[in-house]
Amino acid sequence: MFKTIEWRNGRVFILDQRRLPLEVSYIECTDYGMVAACIRDMNIRGAPAIGIAAAMGIALGAGGIKAGSFDEFMRGLRPVFDALLKTRPTAVNIKWAVERIERFLNERRGEPVDSLPGLLADEAQKILNEDIEVNRAIGKWGARFIKDGMNILTHCNAGALATGGIGTATAPMLAAKEEGKRIHVFSDETRPFLQGARLTSWELMQEGIPVTLITDSSAGALMQRGEIDLVIVGTDRTVRNGDVANKIGTYSVAVLAKENGIPFYVAAPLSSIDFTIPDGGMIPIEERTAEEVTTITGGLSTPGCNDKVWGSICVAPEGVGVRNIAFDVTPAKYVTAIITELGAFRPRDLKRLMDKDVNLDELRL
Ligand code: MRU
């Protein structure tokens, strides 16, 4: 359909999500600083997608290092890692990608130093290819919870634009459709960056899945009226006890779902699960600019770049104080199941995935 990110001829091509759905255009990144800027400015966003971008950024950065030894090469990569790690704090996938690349390199200490950039480009491509498979597996496990005729609510964008493949939260929807089930999706608009309005509805319409866009505050009323059967969202970081960090507003949706007896599922690839953190209170939460809140689409305009795409309409008095918390944490008790590539599990069983001799058949829902 479209490629969210691609490695081609030693460059990284990023679909510019700030311009969607008005324009489909790509940013061609020739160095790691450009990739880091694209992640920071949310030209690419969504946890798995920014993990893939980080891996490709590292491969670009590696190409610019002049080193005579493995240790010198690793020292040269440190600023690359640091630049990528400091872009966005909440999604664990950037850290996951950096740690995976570090392990990958340490296992190749004996290789000629000048072969390492090429190996890193291959590894970044492998991370993307694996994500495609992971998305499919999440689709397969998640589709079991979707019955013919269901109305599904999703929040933010955990679709193809947020991953290398068919998405995480959207994967069960696409799999259900392939199985011949008729479904309909409500997409929360997701103020202030409007991922639901701009991205999820755009994607689902292209996939031929009936989608209705709603304001974030409509979700409760629709649940109360019996118009929503199921919720599926993605995650930026799910931790050991099953607490889930995702786009701001997810927590409200989860509480409303519980109150209304509606199952609330989280699609979480293992790359978004942080087993090092015991509970959600320790997840770093990103806060963003006031401009995203005081204007409609103003946060999408980059001076000199995107202004011709989005205007900036001010909707608040000048000088008003603003909090723009980009993510929230949904406690595990509101989560019906976490759908990973290994199967769907109760949040409290997530930590058992770390056991070497775990019997997945016993744990799966
Ligand atoms: O700020 P964003 O757009 O990067 O936030 C994205 C989300 O909250 C997604 O739900 C999450 O990253 C999962 S993407 C498969």
C-alpha cells in the first residue's frame, strides 16, 4: 500500500507523517542527524516504526565513522546512539533497537571494521522484516477476539504507519477482515497531534475497512449506547506487571471500557515490552509543546517547511498555561489481554514470558 520507512541505496526514506493525509511525500535522510530529527519532530512516529528508524539511523551513522579498530568504531557510534536515544523518551523501541545493535556488534568483534557499516544496514533491514512478521502474528492471535459484525474502537495510530508491516492494533482487524468477518472501526481523533483523524482513518479507508471518526470525548457516550463491542490499542511501553503506556487518552478509554463491560485489548510486540521496569509509575512520559494545544494543526507546521500544508489556527488566549502530556499509563487491571506475537496473555502473566522453560500453551488465552 505504502512504505512507512525504507532503506534504499544507502539512504533512509521516511514517509512524512506530519503532512498526511493532505500530501504523500518522503524525506530522504542522508545522515543519522536527519533520522533523529524526523523521530523527534514526528515525521515518523509510532513505537515500532521509530525503533526501525533508529536502527537505520545507526547504519547511516556507522557509514561516516573512520576507525582503525573495533573499540574506536564503538566509540564513534556512541554519539549516534545518544542522539537517537534522546529523541523521544516513552516508546521503549529506540532503546530496544540500540541495545540489539550493541549486542549484534559485540558478537562481531573479530570482523574487519570496514565491513561493520554494511552488516549494520543488513541488521536494520532484518529488524524491519521481523516487524512485518511480528505484525502478522499479532493479527492472527488478535483476530480470535473479533466476531463477525463487531464495532471496534481504537485510539491514536497503531497501524501500518506506526510499524514496518500491517500495524499492531490494526493487525487483528485486517486479519479478521481476511477471515471474512464484517467489522467496523471507530477511530478516536486523538488530540492534539490527530493521529486518529489524520492517520488511522486514512489507513483503514485504504484497506477497505469501514471507519468512523469520532472526537476523543465521544468514546464514553458510544460505549454507553452499546455501539462499541471491543477496544484495541497499541503501546509505547508495556512493563513487567502489565501496566501499559500509550497515547494520552488511552487510560480514559480503558476505564470507560471497564465501566461499560467492554473488553480492552493491547497489541504489544515484544520489542515494546520493557521487562526491566516493574510497574508503570517508572515509565518516562514525554511532554510536548504548548503550541500543539493552543492551536488546531499549528503543532504540525514546521516553520519554512510545512506551513504551506497546514495553517495554524489559534484556539486559546495568548499566554494561557498549558500541559501537553503525550502519553498516559493504563494500569494492568483495566487490560483484558495483551496480544503479542507469541499469543495473547493476561497482563499478570506477562512476566512469565521471561522464564526460559515457560509453557506458552498453558499461558495463552
Ligand atoms: O506520539 P506517537 O504518535 O508516536 O504515539 C503513538 C502511539 O501512542 C501508538 O499507539 C504506539 O506507539 C503503538 S504503535 C504500534
